[in-house]
Amino acid sequence: MTDALYSSELLRLAAEIPHIGRLDRPSGSARRVSRLCGSVVEIDLRIERDRIDDIGLEVKACALGQASASVLGRHAIGASLDDIEQARDDLAAMLKGGEAPKGRFADLSALEGTRAYPARHASIRLAFEAAADAFHAALNTDDTTVTTTTVSGTATGQG
């Protein structure tokens, strides 16, 4: 792996994930799993006035997935569903060669060096995909609060 893949900023983010641990009585929860690498991200959200009031993270992923989850944990409080979905979509676009996300989740730019490693992209996207799922679960009117989704990764490219 190159220095661009595991930059000091990326490793710092991976080592300092805030909001570790599950929430008591979350508004919504989600679990995302990458079939390719086995990374797992579980997210609990407490939603107040259509914004994230609290977040709990359980992250069992590589340094890349941990760094992405760290950015989410650092900046999620106060975010709306639109903010989370925009960050998720901007992250996916960045990994395919687009610009790095701006605004609240601009720290995702630390993952720009991962573009050349498509086999790792599924793990990198897990936290933001799970956060969107958990937010949708929180807005759901029935008693369902947990969503489990397994995402496929691509086995092409370097990894």
C-alpha cells in the first residue's frame, strides 16, 4: 500500500473515532456489512427536530472504514437527513474521481488517496450508508428501528 492510501491524517482519524458505543433507546439504528472484506458498521441515532441529536458507533473495519466512521462521528451531531445523504453521495462520487465533499463532512478529503483501490470503497462507504439507513429507520412510523444491509464490494482493482 502506498503512503497516499494510509496518510498520517487518515491514520489519525482511524485511531480517534468519537461516539463509540451503542445508544440507549435510539430513534433509529442500522447495520451495514461489506461482503468483500467483512467490515461491519452499526449506528444508532437519536433524532430531535429532524436533526441528529446523538450518535453511537460500533465499527469493526479496516483503517479506511474507521477513518470514514470517524469523520461521521465528528460531524454528525446537528446534521439533517439531507446532510447525511449528500455526504454519502459526495463520498461515493469522490471515490469515483469526483471532488471531495465540502462543508460539514469536508474531512472526508483524507480518503481521496483511496480512489485507486476500488476493492476498498465498500468499507469506506459503510458508515455513511448506515447513517442514512438509521435516519430513515428513525423517521419510519412503525416500531422497526434496525436495518441490516449487506453491501457487495467490487473485487477488481488493487486492495
